[in-house]
Amino acid sequence: MPAGVRVSLLNDYAHLEDGRWRLPDLAYGSEAWALAEIRIPAELATSRWANEIEILRASLNFESLDGGRGYAGPARLALPFMPAGAFEALQVNETVRARLQEVRAANIHEQASTAARRQQWDRVDHLIATARVECAGNPWLVESLNSLERHAAGRNKASFSKEADYKIHKLKSRLVDQAESSREYDRAAQADQRSYLRRKPEEGKHL
């Protein structure tokens, strides 16, 4: 990637010594995901030495069930130069939006878990209110947040932090059903879903 470009992974995946990240194992009917934040220096974004700028190349090493090793890539990410108005008119990718919503919710949960351990319940309540704004439009996240709020009402730091920590891990590293919609959620239907793909309102309990 060009000098000055910085890539930060927002998931909790292991960062290997050679600079690579280890994604979770794939399971049947699922997809693993990784969300990265890319920062581009202003001087690079305004250089206009070409019609586009390549900011990232990524490849994937994997091992199949039979022990065979494979390689995919590199995939190239290049962004075109465009006026601010044209950029603002671009449609948001719904999959990326949903994954970013989950990561942001997880970060708020992490702050709330820390506050609960310090018995700072007013801050916990404030963070839950903040999370409600972040989770708007995602019925699974809203229901999950409702269960966390019930733990907060009990003012039990152990049970609250335990449930919050479960949710943090889930939100940042879960496998996703390929047909899943973040805007649709049927709690009863989740019982028929494979266990590793279920979206549960309460992570510490069986659905």
C-alpha cells in the first residue's frame, strides 16, 4: 500500500507476528467477516496524479477440511478521485453498515462493562442509552440491548459484566448466515438456526 496509508482491523482477531490476521474457522452455510478502517493522508488524497489511487491489496491463506492448503488473491482496492458531492451521493453498503453497527455497539458494551466493574452505574445507564441510538434499525441488537439493560437494573457487576463480555465477543467475531438481514429478526425462528449462526438476545443462556 502507499506510504502513509494506515489500516486498522476493528475485529478482535489474532494479529500474527508477520503482520497477518487470523480469521475464524468457516462453518457450513456461514461467512466470516473482517472490518477494517483505512486512513489516507490528506496529501495523498489530493495529489491527483492519477484517476484513482490503490490503497490496499489483501490475500487469503486457508486450509481445507482435508488438510489441503490454498491461497486466494491478492484482491485490489482502488478508490477513484471524485468531487465531494459525488462522494456524498454514493449509496451505503448495507452489509458494511450492519457490521460497523455491531462493532460500534461492542465498543460501547466494553465501556459499560468497565464502568460496571467500577460500580459506576450512572455511566452504565448513559452508555446503554448511547447504544440505543447506535442500534437503531437493527431489531436483534435492540433486543440484545434490552437484556443487557435488565442486568444493569439489578446493579450486579458480575452478571452485567459477564453478559456484556459475551456480547462483545459475539459482535466482533461472529459467523454470519449468508441469507441474514440486519433489519429483520424473528427470535422464535432462531431456534431452528444452526447454533453457531444464532442471534440470541441473551448470550449467556441457551436459546
